[in-house]
Amino acid sequence: MAKDTSISAKKKEQIQAIEATDDQLTTRSCLSLFAIYLRSIQLFPIIERLFGKLRKSNKGLPISELFVQILSFFMDGTSRHLTGFDQLQKEESYLDVVGSERLASSHAIKRFFGAFSFCRVYLFRRLLQDLFIWRLKLTKPRVIILGIDTTVFDNDDAPKRHGVQPTYKKVKGFQPLQMNWGRYVVDAVFRGGKKHSNHGDTVDTMIWRVVEKIRKKYQKDVPIIVRMDAGFYDDDLFATCEWLQIGYLCGGKQYANVLDLATDATDWKAFKKNTDDRKNWMYTDFLCKQRTWKKERRTIFSTLSEDDGQYILEGLCRDMVIITNLGKGEPIDAQLRAIGEEQWLETETLLAQYHDRGTDELTNRALKTFGHEQLPFKRFTANAAWYYMMLLGNNLFESFKEDVTEAVIPVSVYADTFRRQFIKTAGKMVRHAGKLTMKVPRAAFERLQLDELFVRCQNSSPLLC
């Protein structure tokens, strides 16, 4: 009789039941490092000084604890609704994750934001600027490049909210004005949707105050350059920048006199951003003055002649106008020469830098990825406070990536990727001998180097001045 050589397949164990456990488990264990980081950089003494009076009774949570929970709520990103705070209250492990003694309910959060007045909301701008100076002192940039732009928060489904108005994007919402430095939002003005880019004297005042703070708190003679699009094409704004002795790169408008000067120009030159760029530009440089202007200003007119090997037909949207005061013998030129940055005065450098203005738009995208566009309250001041809290959280998220997690996760990742790779790590809270320990899977522990990050959060984080 032949021998049976068939191998009996070993049956894989299948789940036969699902049961509840009283173990303190969490799906967001690494959020605890962010909460530790917030406490270690000495942010909350500043918050208590600015916003401490919002606490009306000792029975309520301290303002600093509310800030920890709200900023952690943004960082978590699981829910975009205020009722998410009620759901978090039911998770015993979340209390230990954020390191609080008691969690706030959605009603407590509503009362907190409802207590903000216009004067108190304004203090968020001071806090954002202090964070900006903190990062400047850490990175010590030779030239400070600031971007100014507006961004639309689409609240089209809530037209009855105070301040929700039609925007240029054909939706109803808010249109705050923002100044950014790289990935950080330096200053912002929360506004209704119908406010255009250069509405009133808002931009003038914003530039003046930020430049004054940089000169006073960071460095007196550091070169500052502001990049703006054509929505800020204004003689008074240019005059303010010149009076402050800072540089500007602003998108221009193709008025008839500008086009005539460009047509008559004979000194056209070719430009490529880098050797790998397959876009070829032609540019010319001349002085131009509009009818209401008090002086002529340097104007760079460029046109896209070839894109990816294909010639661009006339009549297509290919022309660009840039207005600048760089290279005109003003004090900003001397500041740049003093630190060996003379290339800023060359036309090709200015073209390349203005083309990089698209990176300023990425800051708006990153902000909306970190938070959300739809604001939850009916009152304008409450929504403004929520918006500034979101800006604060986004800036702290960016600083957390630089100061803590840069070794394991690239600084350039957006919030969604960071949450998947870092925040949403499973863990278990274990209490033993009066000590609380968080345990995570070994693979995640080694991949994220959590032991080193934990020490860095506690001891090595740069303090907020």
C-alpha cells in the first residue's frame, strides 16, 4: 500500500469572539509626546498671562489645561466636531495621554470660546509673533522672507453665521489675511469673506508691527523681504515698505503703459530657474510709474517662451510683472551687501524668488490639512478664537517636527501623513508601583525611537523666550 505523503495543513487560529477589556488602551499613544512638548517649552506661563482672566471660577479647568486639550484635539485630527470632546471623555486612557486631571466637555469648550471678546482675540496675534521670534532666534536666518496672502475658509453650508460672506472663490465663508515665514504663520487678521486682499490699512499695519518686533526682539539690521501677489499692488503699501527700509517683491498689473514699455524694450534676456527646469523665460527690466504714483519703481516683465520643450503661443496667459525696490540703491541693498547676499539685487534671483512664492500657498494648504475650513460657532469672535487656536496649533506642530521628530519623520510631511506614521500608534497604559508607563509595540518603539524622543521632549526642547 502506497504511503500517504500529503501534508496536513495546520489550521490558522481564527477569532471566535470579541470582548471588552478594562485595560487602558489607546490608538493615539504618541500624542502624549506632543502634550509633554507643549509643557516643556514653557508656553503656558505666557498663555496664563494673556488669557488667564477668562477663567471665571476655580471650579473650572485652568486655562493652560484647556489649551493643552484643544491643541491636542487639533493635533489628533480624529474629529472636527465639538462633540468629539464628549467622546474623548469616555476614553479613560486619553486622560493619561494628554496628562490632565480632568477632561473638558463640549459644553465647557463652547463656554470657553464664547467668553472671547475682540480685545482678547487680538492677544492671539501677539502670541503668534512671540512664537515667530522664538523660531527666528533658534534658526538665525540671514535674510527673512515673509509672504502675505489671503486664504478662503469655505463655510458655504452655514450662511447665517456672523461674518460669512461671498468670497472671490464663489463660496460663502471667511477670508483672513495671513503673513507667513516658511511653514509658520507669523500674523493673521480674521476677516469676513468679502474683504479683498489690501482692504483698508490692515496690511500696512501688519507689516509695520511685525518689522518693528523683528528689529526689537531679534536683530536690528537683518534684511527683510516681503513677497505679495498682485492683490497688494498699491503705491501706499510700497511707500510703507520703503520707509521701513525693507524689500518687497509684488506682482504687478499689465496696464497699457507697462505693456508699451515691455514692447519697446530691446534688452531681453533668457532665464531658467535651474538646469533641470524645462521652462524657458524671457525677461526685461525697466522703470515704470503709474499715474497716481509719486515715483518710478523697478519693474521686471517676464514672459514664458517655452514650456517642457513646447513653444508657447501668443495670447496665452504667460506674462508676469513684478514690482520691487531691490537693486535701486535703497537701504535694503546696503543691508544685503553687508552680509554678502548681493545676488538678491540681480534680476534672475528676483525672478526665481518670486516664482517660489507658490510655496507660500503650501502654508495655507498645510493649515487646512492640520485643521479644517468649516468653523463651528455662530458668533464671529468665537470663530476668530477657534481660527487663531488652529494657527497656534499648526505652528506648534511645525516646531514639534523640527525639535523632536525630525530624525524619524521628514519635517516637510503634512499633518495627515504625520498622524498616520506617528500619532496613531497603539499603546497601553500600565500602572505599577505608583508609576504610569505607556507600552507600545516593539516594532513601532524601534522605528520611531520613542525612548530618545521621550527624553528630547522632556529635557532638550528649546524654551520659548
